[in-house]
Amino acid sequence: SEISEDAPSGTAVALLYVQDRDSGANGEVRCSIDKDIPFRLQRSQGNYYSVVTAGELDREQVSEYNVTVRAADGGRPALQSSAVLALRVLDVNDN
């Protein structure tokens, strides 16, 4: 995906759907991303999550982010999975 470096905070860059076919706690899925990036994970309805901007982007400092989304179920032990979103920051002519 691509996002402009002048995108305002809260701009959605990805929509995710997570699913676990188990029932009870084993079927409940929690998602997370790293805290040290200018993005956050926002839960929508049901099993949908949005990755949104949570700070300013500066292409001259960082031109691409690899955002790792981790999902874990509520089982004991918890089963986990992850996926990486490659987000390219587009330059704005900021002479």
C-alpha cells in the first residue's frame, strides 16, 4: 500500500478481517502492532480492524514501513499468527 506523507492523523491505510473458527475463548482473536511506528490498530465492528496513521510521516526520514500485525486467540496456550503490511510513504513536493 501507499500513503502520502501529508496524510492527516487517523487516515486508514489498511482494513483487516480476522477469523478463528473455534468457539468460546479459543475463537476470540486479539490483534496488535508494534508501538514504535506512526500507525495504530483500531478495532471496527466484529472481526474487522483498521490500520490508521497515528503521527506525522516524513518520507525523507522513513520511506517505507513494514507493519507487523499479530493475531492471537484466547486459548491456553494461545495460538498466534502474523502478517506484514508493506507501506510505502509517497513524497509531497515540500521544497
